[in-house]
Amino acid sequence: MRGLIGKKVGMTQIYDDEGVMIPVTIIEAGPCVVTQVKTIDSDGYEAIQVGYGERKKKHLNKPLEGHFKNAKVDPKRVLAEFNVIPGFDYKVGQEFNASLFKAGEYVDVTGTSKGRGFAGVIKRHNFNRQPQTHGTKNTLRHPGSIGQASDPSRVFKGMKMAGHYGNEKVTVTNLEVVKVDEDNSRIMLKGAVPGANNGIVYIIK
């Protein structure tokens, strides 16, 4: 497997053999069950679909119910696809867990960042406040001029302004695997991972 679906448990800190403190994020990596093996003949491309987390049957729609029934696996909360490793024999029902990773490896983690709602330019884009003297009135946290006049008579696309902030897909690359707990299917990654605790993340080797 090239990766797993997991859940962000939270952050803590550990110490290495030299007594250096390392901030780590604990991730419950799997267990993930193979729900479908996609091939070029049947689907036009090669991939492995895996499922993570438990889900009640009453919460499934008919297509998903039939999909899990054909695979003969219990309903899963999240489905995702990963690239195949050439030469490895994948079978529906196989289970993968944190033993897929080794200490010292580097992985990419994708998650959904915390939603901040409608935010101003100071919080969203790290703008500075306007002067508090010399005639400034009630606009301390406003963006100020957006720079257009009769030419070009419009606001350029991408202008940094207030708006919806957060709740978007974020990928953090090259996080070091510090420790692997195979018994509890958990891994510890050096540094921070996007999203809130209990959020779904995708770990890619």
C-alpha cells in the first residue's frame, strides 16, 4: 500500500535518546480494509480502494450497500483510493494497519483545516492595522484601498480581501515518522497535521 486513511488523535511531546524534546502528532493509522481492486481491464486504471471506520448499515444508500455487500466487508465510514505497488497481490478483504510505516520514514499528510468562518483581512491574510491617529476613524482593521481607479476600472482576481477562511484541503509534506505503535495501530509524526482532533487524514508514503 502507498498509504492509509487515519484519524488525528491529538498532539503531545516525546524525548529522544539524547533528551531532545520532539513535538509529535498522534495519528490512528487504520486499520483499513480493501473494498475494491481496480484494474485497467475493468476500470481503465489501477488503484486500490480501502475503507476506514465503522458505519451503520441504516445510514447507507442503496449503491453503497450493494458495494459493501459484493465486497463482503462491513460498511465503512470513509473510502479512498491509493496507487498500487507493482507486483503485490491485493485481494478484497485484506487489512492494513500502522505496521505499513517504519520509524524514520517520511510521509505526506492531507487533512481538512479548521474552519474559521468569515474572517477579516488581518486574521485571514496577516494584514497590519491602519494608523490609530492622523484622522483614521473606525477603520483600524479594514483592508484599505484595493488599488483601482478609472483604469482598469475593476478589481483584479485574487485580491486579498475578507471572506471564508479555513475548512479546506491542506497537505503537509515530508513529516518524519518518529514512532510506530503497531498494537494500537498508531503512528507519531514530527510536527503538526492539519485539522481538528478526530478529523480524517490521509497518510501517503
